[in-house]
Amino acid sequence: MEMDAGAMAEAVTRLKRAHGQLGGVIAMIENGDDCERVLTQLAAVSRAVGRAGFKIVATGMRQCQVARDSGEEAPMSEEQLEKLFLALS
């Protein structure tokens, strides 16, 4: 299924933020920063990436539902969407 760039804007914003946070985590490690602070920031990066993934899956689910509601074939099956969703856990 091709992604609509407009529908993915929120996921892209989250990923860009996570990208910046990850750079900060790397710098913290290289500078020998406090372990607890590093892990707290790393957990934040992980959550941001996960949320972006869930946003992408949710958008795909909406696209499939819109297609079904209009009598078209959905771009992905429910099984494919479920597999993608579970890959994020």
C-alpha cells in the first residue's frame, strides 16, 4: 500500500523529533553522561518511534476502511494490517 504523504505528516513530525532526540542520546553517551539520564532519553526516543509506527498503521486501516465503504478493494487485507501492527509490539 502506498502511503499518502499528507496523511503521514504527523508520523513524519514524530520521526523527525525522534531523530533529533536520538542524536542527543548519542552525544550523551559519547560525553559519558549519567546512565539514568541516557536511558530516560532513549526510552523517549523508543516511544516516539513506536507511536509513529502506530500512526502509520492506523492511517492504513482508515485507508482500507474508506476503500471498503466505497465498494473498492482495500489496498491491504486485515491479516496484513494485523501482522504490521503486531510487528510494532
